[in-house]
Amino acid sequence: MVIKPELNGRHDLPDIRDLITDILAQGQLIPVVIRNDGGKPVLVAGFSRWRAISEINEKKLAPVKMQIRCCYTQCSEAEAFLANISENRFRSDVTAIDDARNLHLLMKKYAMTEDQVVRVYFPNANEPEDAKRAYQWVKGRVALIDLSPEAAEAFLHGRMKESAARAIAKLSQAQQKLIVEGKGEGEKITSGD
């Protein structure tokens, strides 16, 4: 496969340690995208996945050399570069509310235990202090599932700190709404940490 680093679209390469850990645990879930250029496959999108699998193979982190899963697309080099920019530019991070919903789904619908969820989100949390932080993170995120729509919006838009969001999530939806509108006793909660 031909790799043209200048077509990556990133000058600062992202840290791929977590991606390596995830690929080692789950396999390569999303194929990289390649195009045919005169009979040679050229990487279009998935530079971090390619780097991660290359490092896994180079450092012999897996018992068997990993093959990179690919899918072909037909495009010019310019179109490929634009596709890669689009993939990176419009990718958004998962929010704390997204995490809460995902964790809730894993535990309720798929009957995963808290231990299993911690292993999914923090596969390297082997030291006691790391494991403690991982469990606290999961508990804190799960608490956000009970936020009213108004409180969730205030939190997502930075008008409420996460500690305050976790605290008011214990209240009724009506009480949360009053606090967010500034009509409740909770103004102390939303301004403190």
C-alpha cells in the first residue's frame, strides 16, 4: 500500500496508544479507505488506523501479524484528500451525555456489569489508582443519564459544571428545570464545583 503522509491532512499526528489498545482488544472494526492509482493501492482515509496496525506489527504486539482491512473507492488524489479532510474535520468528540447514554445502554440493554463497562472504556486500568479513577468516571457519567433536557443542554453548552450536573441529576425533572431557569434553590449548585 502506498502511503502519502502529506495527504493525511494533519500536521500533528494524534496519539494512537488508545487506538492500538482498542485494535488489540476488538480487532480493526473500521476498514481504511484506499484508491487505485495505476494498479497500486493508495491510502485515502484511516491514517491513524494504518499507523496503529503498522506499530502493532512492527512491535509484534499481536501473536499473528495483522492484515489491514480496506475498502476501495474511486476518486482522484484531490478528491481523496478532500475526503480525508472531511473525515477529520467534521468528526466530533463524544460528549459526556453521549457517554452517559452509551454506558446506560451497555448496562441496561446488554446487561453488562460495571466491571465489564470499565474494561471496555479503560482496558489499561490495571493499577489500583487507575481502576479507581475508571470506576469513578463511569459512575459520574452514568449519573448524567437522569438529567432533564434543560439541564443536559445547560451542561453541554458550558453553563453548568459536570459536578453540578451530577448533583442536580438526583432531583426530579421539574426541580432540575427550575434550577436551570434560575427559579430554584439550586443556583448554589450550578455555580460551585
